[in-house]
Amino acid sequence: MRRSGVPTRVAVFASLREVLMERPWSKVTLEAVAKGAGVSRQTIYNDFGSRAGLAEAYAFDLADTFCDLVDADMRRHADDPRAALEAALRTFLDGTSGDPLIRRVQHGDAHPDLVRLVTTDSGPLLTHIARRLTESVAALWPVADPAAGQALSRMIARLGFSYVAMPPETEDDVAADLAALLAPALEAATAPGRGADA
């Protein structure tokens, strides 16, 4: 798939969000997305290949957006790993629950293409998110044990995906609960003497 220019991608993804607010994925057409983005249908075909290709590209773009926000949250709380995790998880959970494509999946009215994107076909997206998180952990806490940081990042990515596929079933503060469970692992990984150069 050839990547379109940044302005075109931004316009196409914004149009897709608008279309998804109005209709289910089964009724989303590339013509409607192209019209909202101010580009030709052929441009979308050339750049994304198909509706499934567009959904995948949108999901990767959304993942990068949230990884950037999560990184910023963690930087604001770099001196407190538990607070960093809680802020990052809250941003992710609150943000994803407001995205129209993810809401389609969570509310059970998504096309199988979308469900597969966050379940059976989620491997590449999970790997991408875990890599971004691993980079953030390494940059924020240079003393972190690389293997532990990588393992924790993979775990957080998988946990996050479980809430994308199905929203929390209770009114509990999920971000705080997950942070309480995961913080000891992050604190241990970032403790002085655990890094690769120790």
C-alpha cells in the first residue's frame, strides 16, 4: 500500500470519522469518505487499496496518536511510575471510547472486518504499539531493564486492546486499578541497578 501525503491522510481520516458518526461500517463507502475529504475515490483506492486497507491505516494512525498522548502523560509524571501509568491508561481508555470506529466494535454493530482488526488480525498493530511504548519507557527511564520494559510494554498493549474490543463491564476506575497492578513491575524495572549498564 502506497502511503498518501500527510495532508491527504489527515483529511481522509477526518472524513472517515465523520462518516462513521452517521452510519455503520457496512454502509461506509469509499465514495462518501472521498467526498468528505475533498479527494477522488481513485486517490483512496490508490493509497489504501480497499475499505479494509483504509480501516487498517486509520487504526495505525489512531494508535500513533494515542501513543503520542500516552508518552506525554508519562513524561509529566516521570518521577512517579504509578502516576505515569494511571495518567497514560486514563488517556487511552477515555480517548478510545470516544472514537467512532472503536465504538462500533464495542457496541456490537461492527462489520467482521473491524472486529478482526482488533482481535484475530491485531498482531501487527499490537507489535507497533508495544514498540512505541518500549521506546517511551527507555527514553523516560534510561536505567530501565530493557527486557523488563519490553515485556511490560507488550502486556500493557494487550491489556489496552482487550478494552478496545470490549469496554469495561463495571463503573470502577479501570485506569487506577490497572496502574496499581502494573506499577510494581514498572518500579522494579526502573529501579537503579536494573539497567543494561548496571
